Amino acid sequence: MKTSQYILCILLFIGVLFSLRGQDANGNGPFRTSPQGTFEQRRQQYIDYCSKEGDTEGQGGRTIIFKEITRVAGGLPIDEKKVQETLDVIYYNRDCNDFTLNGLLRLEYQNREKPILSKEMNGKVEDCILDFKYWWDDARRDTTYKCYHTENHQALYHTAELLAGQLYKDKIFKNGMTGQQHMDHAKERLVRWLDFRFRFGFSEWLSATYYDVEVLLLCNLYDYAEDPLIKSRAGLVLDMLMFDLALNNYKGVLGATTGRIYAPTLLTYENPISPVMKLVFGVGQYLPRHIMGSTALVTSSYRCPQVIEKIGTDYSVTMRNRQRNSIEVADAPKYGLSYDSELDTHLFWGMQEFIHPLAIRMSKHISETHDAWPYRDYDRYIKIYDDQIAKYGKVTTPNLDRFALSEANIETYRTPDYMISCASDFRPRAIGYQQHPWQATLGNKALVFTNHPGSEHLNVTPNYWAGNAVLPRAAQHKNVVVCIYNTPETEKIHFTHAYVPKDAFDEVIEKGSWVFARKDDGYIAIYSQHQIRWKANDEGVINDLIADGLQNIWICEMGSKQESGSFSKFVDMVSKSKVMTNNQDVTYNSPSQGQIEFGWASPFKIKGKEVSLKVDYRYDNPYSKTLFNTRKMEIKKGRETLILDFENGKQSIK
């Protein structure tokens, strides 16, 4: 062997070692930050992983059916004991059994294509599907609490009802309706739900948990809906969801602001949408506990458009995305919606605006008529509103609903070395729930955000890290976020804090009122108006930066080696920048963006010019400039333009 050939072999061997480093037997690895393989390769990899290594421990059988679906796709026999466990979960009639039913329906459609189940088990599956309660207007009453009303649950129930009706058109279901009647009932609601999503986006914006669920139901509709318009429109909404993921992920982490967040998603790095992103974009990781959307995707005929795939993994360029999700209830008439219509109120309930003063009377009517109770105390809130109108001539406190997911004006700024994202001016000082106003992301563990805790614990919502007891007023301009807390005296927790996991960063430095951190070539600076102190968690991990007091101003500025030079230079520039605060007003001379002014009751200004915190577009970024409330969208990268025509149910490329 010649010396050159020998050297080449050594280099190839080293390359193989590096490609395998950190991988398991199926080549999955702990986390992928750059694309690996084609979709078809990843699809097979996922099937192998889920069939042999996937685990649903801790899920109480709720998602066990999805593992069986994947096993069937891999050519393995089904375990009917797991199917029986699935039926038991559905018959228990507990909340979220609509997730499970959508999995069971996918399996039954597979069984129709190629027999999988024994005759006896197939009979049991049929009985279960015929017995299910598909909507709150079914006269049979639930014996346990079930959530029908949120955005994702509405579509889960409607999708299940449509697919069940298609399977048994001429049969009588246990509630006395025929399959055809169920189809008609579901279609009336699904058509509206899909339309709202395309025009207004998801009110549960950028939620890792619920986007995973939406992938499941949209794949079910795309694969099995007999109505061609529902099928094609489900595919278009799925394209839009994939575009959301493409714009708001950083190297496989959906690290954006979100309408609904849970502590495990934030703190254990188990992002439920990660398996979907690994399948579609080749970045992220497979997670044994989160297999609903990804299982539907690997067994679906749906394929994400290549132009969206390319956007989703183009971390080489700096990209600023601004988008608007959801609406204000007060703006409903602009969009042809009425406060006196039960079907229109479904949109408000999907936004969890049950007690908004304009919607509350119809909410009460629906609850009393159908025994659907997101709230039990409507009369108390109606009296509050009526008393305010009598005294002031108007409702003075319209934002009393802590669950509300009304209009979110979002900015995400992504560079090769970091991403930062914020929902600007979202319901400041309103009571919060699971809303996550802003986050900076430098890696799958290197995350920074602030919140006002709802509890000292993690087993409630809002809790110590996920959600806010009282929402701040935040604003973003490119790589800078200013977040102002103005917490009422009545709140039990009198501090705000930042999540800064020291061990996730390569360097952490404190200088003056600033804390600086570096991850690879990405930099972050965190400022607190009031004195800060570090706190370790119960395991001794230092990740908690606390600022005592009911009011505080936090500033976050991002930088990188490419933008700022060395880390020490970034630290020096930012720490020398003047920050002037006066109660709830701040002026910050950003080394990258110039003078920034903001306040609790003051406008957001950049270099003396007021900047609107309202986004006029569904999407405003280098790839798409799509107006809000439109049924047509164009997405362009390079020479390729993807056209999503919702009105006509068509997708085209030019």
C-alpha cells in the first residue's frame, strides 16, 4: 500500500469514528445539530428505533398504540395485549384519551389496508370506536373531567369523529347517530378549524407539546379524509406548521417564545417536537416518551416541501422573522365572527378566552347546555364586568383569564451562533398560565429566559420555571430583548429570576450588573436592574439567577465571535454600555443596536424612533411576506417558490 493510500485510509477511519461518536445502535445519537441522511433514511432509522428501543414508560399506556403502529410499519407482528391496554385507556374516559383514539384510528385504517388484527380484536376496536363520545353535544355525560375546548383538543375530537364516521357510515353509534351523521357533524367543525389555523396561525403558538399533537391529527386527515378539500387543506396547514418549525428552531431546538410550555420541556431538554424535527430536518433527537406526531409522520404519505426543509436547517445565515399568531377577541367582527354564535365561540375557546367580556355569555350558554365547563364561575365574572360598565361606562379589566392566548406578535432572530425570540407586549400584568414570553437559545441545554414564578414547586401551573404568575411587558429588536416586570403586591412570590444553567456554558462571567456566558462562538449578556444572586437547585446545580422585588427590568443582548470579536471584547463592550433606569423606564445604549428606550407605559424606541410592537403580517421574513388573515401564502428560497393556496386546496412550486 502506498503512503498516500495509507494516509487516506487512516483519515477515512477517523471520519467513521467521528460520525459514530455518541450514536446508539441505530445511529440516533443524543442530539443532532446538523442534518443527517435523507428523510427516507431517517424514516427507516426511526422505525428501527421505535420498534426495538422505543419505550413509553410513564405514559400510562396513553401512547403505547403509537409504538405498535411503528412496529407494524417495520414488518413486525402487533402485540394485541398493547391494543387491549389502549382500549382500556380509552374506556377509562380520562382527559387526553382523544390522543389515544387518534392513534387507534390510524391503526384501524392500516388494518383495513392490510389485516393486522385478529377478528376478535378487530371487533373490540370497532365497539370502542362506536362507543366513544366525540363532542360535548353528545347527551351522555362524562364521569371524569375531559378537556374538549383547547385548540388542539377541538381538532383531535373532530378528526377522530370524521375518521370514525367514514369507517362505519351506515352503522349506528352508541349515541344514536349514524356514521354519516358523525361525518357531517365533524366536517362542519373541521372546515372552520383548518381555516382559522391558516388565516390566524396557532393560538398555542410554537408549542413543542401541542405542535406534536397537531402533526398527528393533520397526518390522520391528510392520509385518511375522504373529502379531497379537507385532505388537501390539512396538508397545507401541516406545511404551515413545518414552516413555523423551520423559522423558529435553532439547530434542532424549538427555542422560541411559546403560548404553552411545561417544565420538563424546558428543564429536561425533552422537547416533544424534537423527533418530528429530526425526521423532517435531520436535526434534533428521538425521544421514547414523545412518539405521537413522529409515528404519524413516518407512516404518512405526507412529505414536507423541500424549500421548507432547506429553510429549517440553513443556520449559516442571519434571519429575522416576525409573525403574528391568533387574534384579539375584540377584533372578531373584522374577520366576520360573531359573539352570539356557538361555532364562532369555538375559536374563542380554542384561544382559551372563555371569560372575555364579549364572549362570556355564549361561553356560559355552551357550558350549561352541553355540560362543558372550562369555568364554573361565569356569573362572578359577568357581575364584575356589569359593575364596571355601570361605574365607568366600560369594562376596565378585560384580561382576567389567565389561560388566554390572544394575539401574539412574535420576533425570532437567528444567527449561526444563537437564536433569541420574544412575544412582544403580550398581555402585560395579566395573570399568566403557561405563556413563555421570551427565550435565548445557544444549544439544546444552553438556554436563558426569565419568569415570575407561580409557585416554589414544579408540580403546578404556572410553576417555578414554566409560565408566569403575572406576565411582564417585553419587547425585542433583533438581538436585544427588554423584559419589564411590574408585579402586584398581592402576589405571594416577590422576585423574578433568570434561568442560566452554568454547566451548559463554556464560560460564565459576572461584571457589574451583568452576567455574561459563552457557548461555542455564541455570547449572551443578562442585565438586572436590581441586585442578583445565584441559587442552586435541590441537586446542587447552579442555574437560578434571582432578583428580589416585585418590579425589575431585565435586558438580554446576544452576540457572537463573528459579530463582536472575542468573548472578552463582547463583555467589555456591553459592560461599558450605559444603562439608565427610572422606576419602570429604561434607556440602554446597546453596542449593536444603539440607544434603546422602553418602559411599562412608554413606547419601544430604537435610536429615538418609536417601533411598533404589532406585526401586520402572518410572516415577515426573507422567505415570505404574507399578510395576516390571508388564504394564500408564498415561501421562496433561492429560485424555488412554494405556493400554498388554501382557498383552492392546492400546493404548487414555481
